[in-house]
Amino acid sequence: MDHVRRCGRSAEIARASTLDGALREVAHEGLSPLSWESLSAAATLVVTPTGGPIRTIVTGRRHITTGVYASRKAGRALPYESMNERAFFMHSEVDTEVVDYRAQMFRLEFVLGGQKRAYIVDCVRQLANGLVELVEIKNDRRALREPDYALKLEAVRTICERIGWRFRIIFKSSLFEPAQVYRNICDAQSWRFTEYTKADVFKVAHRLQGGASMPLAELSEHLGNPAVGAAKLKAMMVGRIVRLDLSRSLNPNTPVSLLSDPMENQQ
């Protein structure tokens, strides 16, 4: 099945990301893209000109787990500095409710208790309902015991609420448990760069029209070789064309359903 995995490049971005657009919507026009006084009178949002990470994570000099996750959905490489962050990226890659996501996309600067504070978000996600979500990823609740840090996160939450965004804290246990779900996520995202065509999408949409679902093995047969077809369907889940039920063990009978407007969601 090696020929299925050959496509290793990120999806080309033909238009500006919806996540980039969401940031611009809260920014004042005409200001430098390097420092947008955009969230409120009390906060400044600082981004890079390219929309990439605000700081360098992978340097080779830090004694922590670092690496880069190649995302088809985001169309770029996303650096991470813990296995928890890597796992969250994999969740986001196959979550059909996530349209786009980035790692450490910007820095918030604000005044708290008379002191200037800065916060770099772990991950920003654009959801299918248009909501922008800021996510802080922690090992467990012990990281929140320090009062000053907890107060800073609460200030970030307040800023998000003022502009209609959401702030969430995600813990390790929700990423790796249940273990079967995590294994399914690892499986599905591992085929994310499998190539599929518009003709493949049309065949799938035709079979699943009217809200019907079909077993994974049966639907795969309509895409040629069953093994290759299964890989294409998993890549289509990343592309927000179909949804596979990952709540149970992936098997030939796993139900596959269609998302709305599949031809518009291709990635």
C-alpha cells in the first residue's frame, strides 16, 4: 500500500485561510500586520506577516519533546513542543467540525494588575459554525494551581468572550482516552495525504446522497482497490467530505456518512 502514501506535500492554498480572515475581522484596517490593536482597548494581538508560528519551537537546543506535524487541513507544517500538542493536532486533523487550525499563531499582550502581560496560544481553530477557538493544552490540572498563571488565563478567557471567541483548556486524558478512539484517530490521520480526485468525490457523494451511510468496506470498493479506497475515504475525512465513526474500532463495517456540500470542502 506504499503507493497510496506517496503524496507527501501539503495541500496548496488557493485562497486565504478562513482562520486568517477571522483574525482580520477583529483587526482595525490599515494597521501594521505585525501588531494589530484588535481585540479591545486593553489588548493587542501580535502576528507574523505569514500567519506562521509567533515563536520558534523546534531549535534542537531545548530539552523537551519538539517536532513538526505536517497538516493537510491547515496546508502547512505545525510545530509542537509536547506529545499532547501533537495528539491535539491529530484530533483536529480528522475532526470534521474543524475547518482550519494553527499552532502558536499569535501573541496577546494586555495589562493585568498594572503589569503588561503576554500570552501565546497553543492552538487556534476555526470551527464549521464560524466560531474561533483558542486552545491551551495541559498535562493535567496541576498546571493551573499557580494563582498568577490561572489569573492570566482567566484574563485571556475574558478577552475572547468580548469578541465572540471561545477559550478552552484541554487536558492529556481527553486526548489519549478512550484508547480505542485515539488509535482510530492515529489510523485515519496517517492517510491524510492520500490523493483522491473530483471523480472519487462524485462517486462517494452519489452513493451517500440523501443522508444515507454505507459500511467502509462496501464504499471503498466503489473507489477501485478496497485498500486504496479505504485510504482515500480517510483522507476525505480530513478534507471534510465524509465522516467516519471513530467512536468504535475501525473495521469493514464502520459507517461512513457524507458532509454537506462535499465538492466545496475538498482539501
